[in-house]
Amino acid sequence: MRRHISLFGIVLIALLINNSCKKVYEIDIAPNGEIYTGAIPLDSNEYKKIPLISPPLIAARTAEKVTLAEEYIIPYMPPIGDQKTTGSCVGWAVGYAARSAIYNKFSGMGYDDGNGRTNADAVFSPAFIYNSINNGKDEGTYTYKALDLVQHHGVCKWRDMPFQNSHLPSPSDAQKQKALPFKIKNWGRINIDLKTIQQFVFFDIPVIVVLRLDDNFVNPSQRLNDGAFLWNKYDPNATLDPKTKKHRYHAVVIAGYSKKDNAFLIQNSWGQDWHKKAGESLKIRSGYIWMDYQLLKLATTEAYVMLTDDQSKQPPIIETLAASGITDKKAKLNGVVRSLGDTPIQIHGFLVSEDSTKLRFDYIESSGSYLPPRGATYLLAKGTIKPPQSYDVDYDFVGSRKKYFRAFGRSYNGVYYGKILNFEPAGLPDDPIANDTQERSTASSNGDPHISTFDGASFSFMAAGEFTVLKSTSDNFEIQARQEEVKSLNSDGTVSWNTGLAIRSNNDKVCFYPPNRVFLNGQNLGNSFQSQALSNGGMIIKDGSTFFVTTANQDEIKVYLHNVNLDYYVTPNQNRRGKLRGVLGNFDEQPQNDLQIQGGGIIKEIYNELYPRYADSWRIKQSESLFVYDTGKNTDTYTDRNFPRNPLNITTAQRNAARTICEKAGITDPILLENCIVDVASTNNNTSLAEHYYDAQVSTQVLESFSIGGFSSSDVKLGYSGVTVTNKEAVLDTRLKSPAIILMRQGVDIRTGFVTEFSFSTNTLHPTSCFYLALWPTDTKFRSASQNRIGFCFAVENGTPTTFFVDPNGKKIAEKQINNFIDGKNHKVKIVETQLTNRKWRVQLFLDNMFVPQFSVDNDQSIADMIRTPDKVGFIELQINQGVPSAVKVFNWSYDAL
């Protein structure tokens, strides 16, 4: 076969061997010749759990080439190496061949040191990889472990750790430091098919494969003119090992392809003298072997690629063009790809936001993914590109605020952007918020009740009766609240709270009454409903005792039903700015005018002006009422114009006692803490009100991250049960209380996934115990272990250390035997949960910095069903569920939302 092939594409081929995977016995392939492999094959079911990386989506790399080349060989592959008498093929394929090829493409360093030898600064050390993960034995290794090592710890260069034909020693601390700059961004498996591998190779992205060998590979019958061998026959029953009668697996790299000859070019690690005959001269492909396409699926068990942050010398050129066809609801966004440079593009499109600072992707290192920032819309263009080529995407929007947008193209090593442009929706010139850039405002009423207006004013409103708290001046959107005296808590005639809420949106009326009654247009929805559509658009969603109402105008109301009272939060659409009236204020950015008598002037926040003058101005008549009444009752039933009977007076001692209760409950927000103190003090230190304020704090202050480097018993953010804290270490001990729990008392953001890490040690874990991290995607704290949660458990099953995942239905998934962790030593756990689609989540576990693929879980429904609330807030805890004695020491804990 003639080869006129230019190199491009880095192909990483991971070749795994069986679980004994010793040095391969001597095979008579050449005089005094030996071959060695070293790849341990991964179970096929576990292999499928490794994230799949799609190939480049653009068929053209330059304007001249609109399809894949007929023949292509990666021009950046290092010289053929020799693993000699070790089972180190994985280190050679992943580090020496694949990582070196990617590095040299972007560095341009070259492999010749000028003295006819390989440049030790241009290639990476196979010994660093193999000696890091072989557990001190020359028995081979899994390919995924090598890729995971390079992602999290990097790989040093040959100069820093030369290959010495030995599986020892492990890298030194100095060598590990040298490796860190050469970490890869991500890695994953790819589809084992012709087109996928050709695309990766053509775009200089290495493809690593694991091959199940036969004698036709070990003893190839044909050598071609370029010096490479040809492998075109395969015996699937060949074992190659007369002792174990098992297959041999070998990790290699696919470095090229030829459509004409229907073959892939494989870079091996058996030296250039592989099968060299006496007197035969070396040629350009000596040490390589061409594999016929028909053998790809027969012999290949695994295929991987690595993605790096290595910088492109010729990046793509992406430009943003002006929007066109702009109406009050639609616009056409335009862009152009001027050049693809030397970097393949996976996808291209636009980012759009009302905030110009939101137009850049967030890279999530733990999952190797790019996520659009919160507050931005992500629009993809379709089709392939032949640069220079323009593209456009239709954008449907709501609201009249200015829109910012930019074109982008995403490659495997980064995202490339055009400049930021903007447009203003047409047809709404009189809208006062056209150029507004503020975030949406929320007003609330909670506790006794304390009012916080849309514009930021706050005051206590203790009247009794039914009141207009919000009314639109432009349509029939309206909210009314019922307030009654707090008789059950001995409030001495000074304090009321919310006992009913009525909402009108278009033709629908929704009413809420504690502890669990909800009415829609006069009909009780009962306790079993989860969601209910409104007739003119909008929805009611139930999550336990929390309810979310959205209107057709995208107004949002959140209602918390307690045993005898309720709290509510209202977030109107920005198009209502300046068009609301009521107790919750005017929504006009002027907090000083929020305390306003209906149809009259502004008052001061003093007792004699609030009652009865201000209260009566917003008190409703029966003809105006939106409420559903029990038989014999109407608005007059709840009206008490003489309430409150006296101003509220709290002594210093009462305040101090109430403050202790509220701070112990975890209230840290200054406004909520003050409100909590007033309510608790005025109701004889009722602790349930403090719990209500904790829920209110969670609804408004959701953590996106936390980091606990050392534990403290006085940390109000944490709740402890069955835990002692000494020297910044927390010990969960079921002898003190079972279950033993460390709870982050504030809710965490779980909208699109999370990464959480903690370190622990134990030498005492009862066979019935489970030490686990649990996530409760609800607004309720300390729940029983059987309720709606997911868990990541470390346990002893039949005397064997085991880890498994528990889904929301209590089902045990991905149970995996692991190394002994009940040894008193420190162990590090990292858990990554990533949202793939609206109905699909991925859960992955890393133990002591190594990925545990058997634990990877793709869950299509149960997690998505569980994390379904509009807020998507969760509570997270570390726990020993049962079993005495059991004790686990925890050193640190962190959480980051994705």
C-alpha cells in the first residue's frame, strides 16, 4: 500500500488486559524477542458508565476541505517507544503517545534534540503513570485509572522521570510537582465506530484503544512498504496464554486512518525493532501496525480520548453580527465563523442575557463540562461549517428589556467568542423598564407578620382582618391576606399572623389555609395533588407544605403552610414595575412611599397611624373578597378594628432570651433575626416560630458553596446530633445518639448538580451501620432515613468494605466492593452529581482521588422526580444511620453547586 498521508488527529487507544495481567510470557516473534502487554480489561457494564464524549461536529477543518480526508496520520506522534519487559502499555499509550502528541501539536517543540536522540522535554513519562497506579506490582493496570491520574494529577516529562524498565519506584513528591502543569481537562470513552474515530484523528484528538490480541497481531504476516505491519485477520477464540487460557489485552493509540485501504494506523509500544529481520533497515512506520476496519469492533474493547487545556496557536475566529428581524417577541441572531484555525469546533451558537456580564460559559472542572451562566440563554446553530460561513438562530423572548448576545464556538480545549452586541425589542416604547437592569424583587409577609416590600421597606403589621396586599393597576392580578390574633400562644392582644391567602390571576382564584387546604375556583384540591394548571396560563405546584404559584405573566408566589399560620413571598414580573398598590408597596423603586394609605398620603411607621387609619384603608369589603369561607362566615367574621389592643412592648430580658432561641435555630440574616426575636419574645418564647424563620432564611439565602476546613461546636451553620467536636474534628458516634448527624442547616443550590468533598477516618463501623452523605431536596430539616433522599453509603456488607448509592425510592444501586476504609487512616471522598438533561442525572464517586467507575450511576427518572421543585433547594448531611458501636471522624467538608 502506498502512503501519502499527512498527520493530524490524536488517537488515544486504551488496551486493557485480564485481571491477573502479568508480564506476557515469551513469544517467539523474532530472534530473542519478547512481548509484554499490561492492560486490565474493564467490565463492559462499568465501561458503559464512563461519560461518552461526542466527536467534533464540524465536518470541515478548512475552507478547502469540506469532508474528512481520504487518508490522514497525526503529524505530532512521538517516535515509537519500547515498554521492554514491563506490563506498562497503558502508561505508554496514555502518557508517552497520546499526551505527548497533544502537547507537541500546541507547543511546536519537536522530538529531535538536535543530536539524533528523542527530546526528553517533548515526551511524557510512561513510568510516572504506570508506577503511580500499579500498586507496587508489575501486573498491568486499568486504562481509566491512567486517564484519571493525568486529569487530576498530571504527568511529568521523560526528563523528570525516565523509563527504567521497572514498575518501581513510585514518583517522588518533586516528580509529582513537575506533573501538575500537564493535567488534562477531561477524558471519556467514545463510540467504537469508523466515523467517530476518523473524526477524532482528523482533528488531531488522540483516540486510545484497548485491544484483545490474537496471534495475527503478535505475529503479523505482512510488512508494508512504509515499514508498518498489516493486521487483517482475527481469531476471536485466541487466548495467547497457555497457563491461564485467557485473552491478552494491550493498550495502544490509533494514529491515523486510510479510507482507501480500509485500515487504522496503530502506534505500538514494542519498539521499532518489533519483528525486524536481520539486516533489514528501519522505515518510517517501523513499530506501527495497520488494523483492517473489519477488526475494529471484533478486537477493540475500549476506546478513549483525552481533552486538554493546551493552547491553540491558531484559534478559531468567531464574529457576532447585528441582530435582524426584531419584533416585540422575536429576533434573528447572526454570526460568522471566519476561520477554524487548528482547533476543531464541537458546537456553535449564541449566548443571550439581559446582563452583559453573563455571556461567558462556566467551566466545571469536576465534570469537564461547560455550563452557560445562570441568567443566560444558550442557543445552538445547526449544520456543518465551511469557513468563512455565516449562521443564524431564531430567538424567542419575553419582556421589553435590552438583550445582550454574542456568538461562540466551543472546541475541546476551550470556548471562543465574538464581541458582545445588543438589541432592544420593538413595539413597546412606553414600557418604563425597557432599560432596567435590576434583578427581580420579592416582597414577603412572615411571622407576626413582618412585611418586607418590593422596594426594600420593612415594618410590622399586626392588624386583624382581610387586607389587599397587592393589586395591579393594569389588569386583574390581586392578592389578599387574612390576619388573625395569635390566641394560641398567649400574645396578650398585641400580635397577629397570616391565616389565609387569596390570589386572583385572570379568571382564576387560588386560596390557601393552614394546615393543608388549597382551593382553586372554589374547589378543594385535596391533599393528593402535586400540580394543577390554571385556566389562563400558570401553574400551582406542591412540594410538601410549600406551594408555588406562577401566573401567565410569569409572576411567582411562594406560600409556606404551617400548622396554624402561613408565610408568603411574592415576586412579580418586571413589567409590573410602578403598576402595583397595596400593603406590599408600589414596586416603583421608592421605599419611602411604600407606607401609603389607599387613595391618600404617606404615613409614618408609628402605632397611631398604622392602626386603624392605614389598616382600614386596605381592609377589603365582602364584595371585594377573593376568599372561600366556611358556612356562616364572611369577611366581617375576621374583622377586628380594635386590634392590636396595645402597642408591642418587649423588655431587654425578653429580647435576650428570644435572641438565644433564634440564633440557636440558625437564623443569621439580620432582618430575619430581628423579626424572629420580636415574634418569639411576643409569644412567650415559642420555638416553632424560630423554625419558621429558619425556613424563610433558607428560601432567600441558598448556599451555592461552602467550605469547612475545621469544625466548631459553636458554628450556627451546622446542626449536630450524636457528635463531639475537638481540635476542629467532628466525631459522629452512635453511642451518643443514633443516628449521628452533621447537618448543613442552610439549604444548598442543587439546580444543575453539585460537587461535594469530605475526608474521614474510622476503625469502628458496626456491620449494620452505614456512614453516608445524604441529600434531602426539600425545605424540611432532620428527616427519617426512609423519606425522600439520595445517599452515598460506605458500609460493611457480609464482612466486606462496600460502597453503594441509594436512590430516592430506597433502592440500592451500583454496589461496589472497595479497598478497606475501616483502617483508621484518612480517606478522601468526592461525589459529583451532574444534570445531563431535564430527565437525566449522573452520579460519580471518587475515593482517595481515584474515580470508581463501578459506582457511576446514570438515573433517568427518580432523581429528576425528586429534584423537581422550582427552588431546587436541598439539605445536605453526613450521617451514621444506626448500629452501636460506630464512630467516624470527619476532618473537612465542602460543597460547590454546578
